[in-house]
Amino acid sequence: MDEPKQETLTDLRAQIDAVDDQILALLNARGRLAQAVGHSKGKAPVYRPEREAQVLRRLTEQNSGPLTGASISILFREIMSACRSLEQPLSVAYLGPQGTFSEQAAIKQFGQSASRLPQASIDEVFRAVERGEAHYGVVPIENSTEGVISRTLDLLLDADLVICGEVFVRVRQNLMRRSADGVLEDGLDGIRVVYSHAQSLAQCQNWLRQNLPGAEQISVASNSEAARLAAERDDAAAIGGELAAAYHGLNLVARDIEDTAKNTTRFVVLAREAAAPSGRDRTSLAVAINNRPGALVELLAPFARHGINLISWNTRPARNELWEYVFCVDAEGHASDPALKAALAELEKNTGFLKVLGAYPVAVS
């Protein structure tokens, strides 16, 4: 195939430059509008998860390509993040340290312009938001292979916080190691120790058995801590995400080594204020029923009568009573929608405990 003529390339590049100039002007125009919105809001919250979800859905649905919907979502999240910071810089607490999948979820939801505050535990994320040290928090709530994160559910039952959003992060596990004596290590030779979080090690057992059968597997507090430890030894490697490798200067020597394809973790966004309806929402709630025959049927009946679809169902021990349980339920719709509101009103009459943990937009990819 003949190379394109130089004049054609020059013309195309000139057209790209002209488009870039238009994009720059439009971005600053959007920024000025965001500032005007901030002035008109007064003390109202800067971050409106329902509004941002509506914007992203509209743009991805209208997208005609060649850019993918996922690319459009990423681009406009960063645009909204930058414009939001013109109104007020946001701070987001997440389960640290730096380089974790929780930080990746925080970036995906709030963009690079938000200030990220790593916390030592899920408990500390809750406390940071409750004390006002962070505007929002991001914590894992369930994994597609390992199941529910019990500590998050338990804290939601007692906290004065609500879920205002959800984020799905595809968990891509990678093997990483440092350069040995200044030489780039791009293979598995010499690896005697593999560090990672216990869940990540469990998710990569088949790969480790086939490729590093003699390596010692050591569980540590986080994948980022594993990367830090691997950066100290030539004979060590870590399993984790690309963000952890970047923070600690490690080379990725094997990508996507998880045993289950499409392994995904769902995160929730913690807030002091509830989210308004977006038109495509989910409501999480906790309910305790009386320990008697037929009680479980009575719990489910209001949802069936009002045509509410239940998405997930988990059980947690009620810590104040031996052998009593709290049911944590995710339902389609917003708690303020007429049908779901009616179902919850019926449910409240027949249960010993009912708490709406949050009503929030369904995640936009």
C-alpha cells in the first residue's frame, strides 16, 4: 500500500488542530457554566450522582462512534471532574494504601481532579466521611467470585451514612517485579516469593500452580503493600493492579492472570446526603423479620404485589440477638418511586427493623 501523500497528512493534521481548538474553547465554556451553576446552588452539594449518571447515559446512548461508549464515559467523567473542581474541590476517602483497586474505583467515579485520601481500613473510610474529613467514601461491597464484603454490610447497618452511588471495577490481576541490577526483568526466572492480598492469591491459584509451582505465597494487607515488598527484592514478585505497579516502579511480567475471566468488584459510594432519582436506580435496604412461621413469605409479598424486582439478597447475623438475622436486599428502582415506596410502607408494618441503606443511580460503565 502506498504511503499517504505528505500534503494529505498535513491537511488532516491541520483539521485535527482546528478541532482541538474548538474542543478547548468548548471545554472552557463548560467550565464557566459549571462555575455559574456553583454560584446558583449556594450551599447545595456540588456532587450530584443522579445528574452525572443522566449525563453519561445520554452521551453514551447518543454516541455514534468511532469512539466506544466506554471511552466516551471515561472522557466525560474527567471533564465533569475538572468542572466540578471549579465549583469546589472534593475529597474522597478510600480503602488504601495507594495503588489498590479501591483507589481505581474512586478515580473511575470521581475523576483525577478529586483529592483522594487513603484509609487503613473500611472502618476508617466510614469514620472519615462521618467526621467530615472527606466529602465521600468508596468501599468494596461484593466481588463476583468471592462474594459479599461482610464488614461493609455490617457498618452500613449502624452508620449515619447512605449509599449514593455504585462503581464496578474489572479486577485484572497482574504479576509484577522490579528490575534486577538495572536489567529489565520480563520473565519468571528467579521468582521465589509472591506477595499479594489473600483474595488475590486465591483468585490466581491455577496460574500460580502452572507457572510458579515452587514459589512461596505470602498474604499481606493489600496488593499495594505486596508491590512495595516486591520492590525490595530481586527474587520476589507481587500480584495486583497496574496502579500498584506504577506507584512502586515495577514491571508487569504477566497480565490478566486471574483464574476467572471477568472477575469484577462492586464498590459503593458513601455520603451524608441521599441521591435523588435518576430514572435508572437501585435501592439497598436492611430488614429484620420476626422469628415465626411465614415471616419470610410476608417479607417478600409486598415486593411481588407491587412488581418490584429483587436483584440480590444477603443475610447478616443480628448482633443484638442470638440466632436472629438481618436480610440485606437490593431492589430495582428508587426508594421514592411510587411502587417501591408503597412496598416499603407495607414492609415496615410487618417487620421489627427496616433501614434504607441508600437509593442511587445504577452504575454507568
